[in-house]
Amino acid sequence: MAAPAQLWIAGYGPGLGAALAARFAREHWRVLALSRSAPEPALANGAHVALDLLAADGAARLAQLIVEHGAPRVLVYDVGVFRRAAFAALREDDFRACWEGMALGAFRVAQAVLPAMTQAGGGTLIFSGATASLRGGAEFAAFASAKFALRGLAQALARAYQPRGVHVAHTILDGVLADSARAGQYAARLDPAAVADAYWHLTQQTPGAWTHELDLRGADEPF
Amino acid sequence: MAAPAQLWIAGYGPGLGAALAARFAREHWRVLALSRSAPEPALANGAHVALDLLAADGAARLAQLIVEHGAPRVLVYDVGVFRRAAFAALREDDFRACWEGMALGAFRVAQAVLPAMTQAGGGTLIFSGATASLRGGAEFAAFASAKFALRGLAQALARAYQPRGVHVAHTILDGVLADSARAGQYAARLDPAAVADAYWHLTQQTPGAWTHELDLRGADEPF
Amino acid sequence: MAAPAQLWIAGYGPGLGAALAARFAREHWRVLALSRSAPEPALANGAHVALDLLAADGAARLAQLIVEHGAPRVLVYDVGVFRRAAFAALREDDFRACWEGMALGAFRVAQAVLPAMTQAGGGTLIFSGATASLRGGAEFAAFASAKFALRGLAQALARAYQPRGVHVAHTILDGVLADSARAGQYAARLDPAAVADAYWHLTQQTPGAWTHELDLRGADEPF
Amino acid sequence: MAAPAQLWIAGYGPGLGAALAARFAREHWRVLALSRSAPEPALANGAHVALDLLAADGAARLAQLIVEHGAPRVLVYDVGVFRRAAFAALREDDFRACWEGMALGAFRVAQAVLPAMTQAGGGTLIFSGATASLRGGAEFAAFASAKFALRGLAQALARAYQPRGVHVAHTILDGVLADSARAGQYAARLDPAAVADAYWHLTQQTPGAWTHELDLRGADEPF
């Protein structure tokens, strides 16, 4: 009997991460939830792995995970490092932390996973972008610059790997997720379960019509 | 017993139109296929309606269809008027025909359908765009200008109607559909059934995460 | 002695049109100001020509002007047809008027002028766009759709004619001009003389670095 | 007698850097050319400063330069770190080097210069982008991701500082500069002197019409 398909979530958290785990579990996928610390409760249909992608051994540990578990069919990169500040008050550490978390981590994951996916005959890589992937707001120099960087990376990967069978998508999450840490500060109109559903359908697209980029926003989100 | 949900396809043809009719029929929707002449064979799960949207009575006939059939749950605007020529050889009639077919027709359909959808409590409007919606190529002055016009219209409608419950989406079909009239001239990598599936999933999105724009291209389409 | 270089302004008006006439007059250019009715006062360094581009003889009269005056070195297309309304209240006449004035008129002008410019060894065509060239706002279905159409046309012309020596530019005037008819309704932060200066410098670019698109906005314009 | 206005060029090199120095020298500006090593020959109207922006004391040395020379009226950030490789062959060091050179360096320069410019009553900051600022090509994961990052930063700075009197511009240099190190490998159609002229005119724009982004390409550059 074939092993169940695997979804890996890099940057797992209680909002979109948990919704993705639930959505794919419904389809009997196995889920590997990667985050810096393994949270409670345990996943129904998978496992938490505590992994700091930016640590010196981050790439090696990713490679090890692939040896142990095989290549994921789908990897979602949903690491969010949010910083907002007037530019004069923004510290270089913040500027660097956003890029390392959202772009360098994505680079490491892509380098580990893409050869394995190609060898396994295909797969899907989804990168979570944001409003700030398209627009650098006045107090978003760090966050937007890093989200722009991620988008450029995602485009390059799509152009390089789609002809070789790996679907690479980039989403514009235009708004704040209802379950996110920022939901108190901002009007939160994006429903994690609805976003997870959109990600599921992206992974079910066939090579005859792949989406590279789509936006997702709540019905009453101004844009 | 409730009447089945209706899909209307404006600009029905044997490529994407037929694939949409088949996809929604699978979900037991009723399909109304609008085109200038009603083609053979008959639809399994719906009806052809011969309707020239640009005729003097186009708007009145649309209104009459809504009276007869009720508001569609989903309307796909997939009218294609393709002209390609060096600019010096492009006739004003071609420039006008592209705009009338792809933008003015969309305006008429939106004006007829949106009030009915709003009154019915919601719905989905999908406009088919193309590579030329984002890029005006040297020989595409007529086609691209009209596709740009359609995109501007679609954005305005999304901003106006999404807060009132109507989902408005615009697709970038980046490439030539395998069943289209142009499939002989160009490398045709877009699979109509796969595109129809993406449209189906757009219509199933919930207000917690609506997509306004997504691209769709074959896995080996250069972009 | 060589004839002075000519600037033609299609859609001449008291705001940007007058500022352009003044700016180019400073460089001793001759200005031909085209508008539906020839306004007072007369131009210091040129002439008004009453010309309805959309009339049945619009194209013929343009051709005749080229015979009489020779090809313009620079043509600025600055026709504005502004309509703003909730979509349900927007009339088809408005939707059509925006497109005819801003896109079809541009098509006619381009068809008349480009062969003459190419034959004369070069020239510059500048199309005035707006915020609405990139974003379709809720009440801007007519205006935005037409401005999008103009942008698609401008791109096609740039790709077709720049390799043949005609520079084609499209500006994003992001905001309201201080002298425009809308200056009372909106915060008007764009200075016509400053915009005219930017247009002048576009026309002075050499083929080693041509700008196709640039935005222009007042320093305190939110964007 | 007033001190001459100063142009600082971060990432000075023999191509665009030298052309900018020459162009502004023509206007009697004083030029400070910053690069990791001070090249020969000396500048006619300014000075070379050997400065490694990414060194531990990079920010401190910038601050010191401002104390010594006063705030520049204009700063051009033209640091280029080019890497091109198939993604599987791209090393993390390359990915990081592009971002550090093109985005982190820009961050440091902006943090040093913007308070000084604001205090001095205004100024202009120009960031050099590239084709890869808008499009991540298959072999450009490192270069494009970093150029995207720079663009996001530039937008944030424009929105934050333009209302306070500092003009922030981002250019899309679409093509290879004739004098660049890559001119042998690629068709080089961008003329450094023509680009420098466009930068000069950007700095001469008045607050009534500032350009945030413009593209620059050779007349025969395909796009």
C-alpha cells in the first residue's frame, strides 16, 4: 500500500498552519509541521518537528528530514516575520530578521526540497505573500522589502521548475488572517480555513493550467 | 425542490465554453450558453441561446433572459475577439471590434446581471483575460487594448460589488487553449478542462477568501 | 533656415495643454493645439485648430494637417473624458464616451502620425495616463477601463515603433492637476508646469535611454 | 559663497557612476564617489572615498562622512551584485551577497542620509533597479530577489519621506549598460551618459510633479 502523500508546512502556526493541516488531513494526507518550537497539541494526522531553518544546521536537518520521510508532495512556506515601524526607528536587526525569515529561509527550503521533488516526479511549492508583496507602505520597509524578495524568488523558481514538473505558486494574502497575532490590531477578514481550501485546490491543479499567482482577500476588504 | 443553480456563459464556444458546461453539469448545474448563433450539438444539461450582445436589443434580451430564468449564480464572460496585425495594417474596425466584443459586451452583461445577483443574495462573475491583459505586444494593439479595458472594468466591479456579496474575478489565461481556433498557429498548452476546473473552484470560494485575479498557464509555457 | 520643431497637443485645454504650449514655446518650438473648439486667447507661438477627432472626417482632417504642416516632432495625447458614477447609475453612453475619447481618438492620432514620424526619421508620442490606468476604482468603471485601454495601446506602439526610431511614452499622472476642472472637487497637487517640464525632458531623451512609463505625483500625494 | 551641491554615488564604477559624475560636474556639483576601493583616475570635480558599506563600521563611516561633508543634495544608490546560475548551482553565499549588496547596503545608506536630508530641507534619493526588479527569471533567483527587495524598500521610503520633502525614485534599467562588465556577454543598448541625463532630470523635478519610478531602455531593446 502506498504511503500517504505528505504536506510540509514551514512556519507552522495556529492560524493558517493549523487550517492547512486540518484541510489536508481531511484528504488523508500526512502533515509535517515545521516550526522553531513544536507546539501543543499534537497534530491528528502528522507530526511537529522543531526546526530552526536559519540555524547553522538548518539545511542539513532539512536534508535529513527528506531522507527520513521522503520528499513532500506539497510544501507550503508560510513563515511570517512582521515588523512595522517608522523608518527612522527601524533597526537593522529588524530589516535583516524579516529577510532571513521570509526570503533566506525560503531559499533554504527550496534548495532542499526541489531536487527531491523533481526526482520524485513532481510536487507543489506554495509561498505565502501579502499585500506588502506588491506595495511598500511607509512603515513597512522591512516587511515589504522581504516580501518583495520572496516574490522575486518564487518567480524565478516557477520559471526554472515548472517545465520540470514542479508547480510553484505565490499567494497574495491581502489582509489579516482572523486567527493571526495581528487580528486584534487590524480588521481581520481573511478566514484561515478558506485560505487553506484555496491552497488545497492549487495543489490539485493539473499541468494543463497551473496558477503561479493569485490574491486572496475577504469579501469586504478594501483594495 | 429548489431549482438547480445556473451557470451562464457569455461567448460560449467549443473550447473553454464546452469545458465549463461539462464541468458544471457534473455538479448538476444548469447551463445557459450564450453565443451569436446557437451551435450543435445541444447541451446535455442546459440550453443554447442565440444572442448578439452588441445588437441594439442586446441589453433588453439579457433582461428578458433574467426574467425568464432568474439570475445566474455564476456568469463567465469569455468572449474572444482576436485581431493581430502590424499597427499600420490594423483597421479601425478591428480596433473597435475587439473593444466592443470584449469590453462593451462585458459592460452590458455586468449591468444586466449584477443587480439581479445582488438581489438574489450573491453570485460570481468571472472575466477571461489573457497574456495581453498585462502586456501590449507589438502586433496586439487592438487585442491588448481591449483586454486591458476589460481588466480595468473587472477591477472596478470587484471593488464595487464584493462588499455587497458578488464575487468578481479576472483570469489571466497565459497561453493558447488546446481547443481554440488559434491552436494550429501557436503552441497550445492550456487545457480547457483544467481551466474550467479552476473556474469551478473560484465559484466555490467563500467570502472569507476570494480571489480577484489569478493566472493560468501550462506547465511548460515560457513566461 | 530650418522650420522650427513642432509640438502637437491633442486634447488641448487650459491646464496641462497650456503649460505644455508655454514650455515648448520657451524652446522656440511651434505648437499646434488641437481641441474640439479653438479657445481664446490665441497661442503665442502656434495656432489653435478646432478638430473633432471622433467626427467622421477626423482621420482625414488629421492627414490633411500633416500635409499642411509636416509631421510633428512630438505629439502629446492628453484627451480627458472623465465620468464617475456608481456602476448601476453609469450609462452605456458614458462608458463609450470615455473609450472613444481616450482610446479610439488615440488610435486615430497614432495611425495618422506614426507613418509620418517614421518617414521623418523619428519623433515622440506621449500619452497621458492617470491613477486609473493601473487601478479600477469602484466608481471608475468607465474612466479606468478606458485609461487601461490607452495603456495597452501605448505599450503595443512602443514595442512596434521604438526599434524604428519613434519614442512612445505613457505617463501615470497620479493625482489631480491644479488647473483642471476637477481641482475644486479633489485635492489638486500636480503642478501643470512641472508636468510639462517632465514631458519636455521625455522628448529630449536620446535612443540610448528611453523611458516608456513614468509616474508623476505631487510630493504630498498619498499613494 | 554657498558650498556647491553634492552628489554622492554609492557603488561608484566606471559605467553609470562615471557618467553621473561627469553629468553633475557639468552643473558644477561636487561628487563623492563611494566604492569599496577608490579607483584611478581621480575625479575632476570631487573625490573618491573607499568605503565598504557592509563592513561592521559601514554605518559609522557614513555618519562620519555626513559630519565632514554635510548632507548630499542627491544620493544615487547604484550598487550592483550580479549572480546568475541555475538554481541548483546557486550557493547561499550568492543569494546573500546579492541581498546584502543591493538591499542591506541601501538600507544603511538610507538610514544615514535621510535624517540629514530632512534636516537640510530636502534632497533626492535614487535607487537603480533593473529588469529583474519586476521579473524573476529562471536563473536570476539571487539577483531578482535582491532587486525586488530594493524596490520594496524604495517604495516604503518614498511613501514615508516624500511628504517631508525628500524625493525618492527607483529606476528600471531595462537592459545592459554599454560600459558594464556584462557588456561583452549581452547586447548592451543602454547608454550610461543618457541614463545619467535621466537621473539628472529626476533630481531637477519640483515637488509639484515627482516621479517615483521610470523605466529606461535602449530604443531597440525588446521588452
